[in-house]
Amino acid sequence: MDQSTLTGRLLVAAPLLQEDSFRRSVVFIVDDATDGALGVILNRPLELPVDEVMKGWGAHAGSPAVMFSGGPVGTDSGMALGRAAPDEAPPGWVPLEAPGGWSVLDGVGLVDLDAPPEVLGSSLSGLRVFAGYAGWGPGQLAGEIEEGAWFVVDAHLGDLFGEDPEGLWPRVLRRQGGRLALLSTYPDDPTMN
């Protein structure tokens, strides 16, 4: 994977990042460019079924088939990530690629939610629908990473479409080993330790 871009990688919030929007969050970076970065929070499921917002898409959404809070920006708009066979790219699905044209994760792309779900949905083996997204201006995210607010790690398909999104933060940290694995046990409220 090209390490010069964050596209297709995860940002894992450091334990001391206490901002409500990003506290213990795991963010998948959809696009990292010179004009800024855009991602979605993977571990913020809402109690709102996908079908109540996006008719017909609920049957294709992974478990749990609910909307996810993708971040604090554009909360009145939706974005969806889906997994399709890259050699059978269905209309309405655009593979995520980083600069240089390499594929981000095997078959992961953006899904056009205006496409008919009965046509596109059946060709997807994973689907997550997000309300809103996380966004950073030019240089902003690099500054936050340098300050230690985020750990940058590789993404796995199970991170995007797994059945236990609430347990993602400690799981991703644990699999890193060393110091980050130790941080996975960091108490939610260190004053109660």
C-alpha cells in the first residue's frame, strides 16, 4: 500500500482525544488530497434502520443494517461504502483508488445511493450507509496526526463491514501489537481507575 497517502487507511483516535465527535473513533479515509481529507467514522452505528432513510437499501446493508454517523460534517447527506468484485464493477459503484491508480482495499468503493438498489445492491457483498462525514482542510489532518491525536494504521475489510462496530476501537489497537495494543485497555474514564 502506498504510504504517501492516507486514502484507504484508518485513523484511530488516541485515548486522550476527547472531542465528542471523535472520541474513541475509527475513521476510514475515503480521500486524501492536497485540498484536504475526507473520511467516515466506522464505529458509530445509529438506531435508525437504513430502510427508514434509504428505501430498498436495508436488505443489502451489512449487519447491523442501520445508518452510521459518518462524522460531524454534512449530516443531512448520505454516503455509502460497498464491496463489489472489481472485475464486475456494477453501474453506480466507483472503486476507491489512491493517487497512482492502486486499489484501496479489494473491491471497496463508493455506492451511488440514487442508483436502483434492486440492480446495484445484489452485486455488493458489503454495504455501509453513513449520515455525514469527517473532513479536514489542507494540512489540518497532518497537524493533528503530528500532535498525537490520531494513530494511522492499515484497514481490513472486516473493519468496514464487520458485525461488531462498537468494539472496533480496541480491536484495531490490539492487532497493532506493542504500545498500541496496550492502549486498547485504556479506561474509558481514567479518573475511575
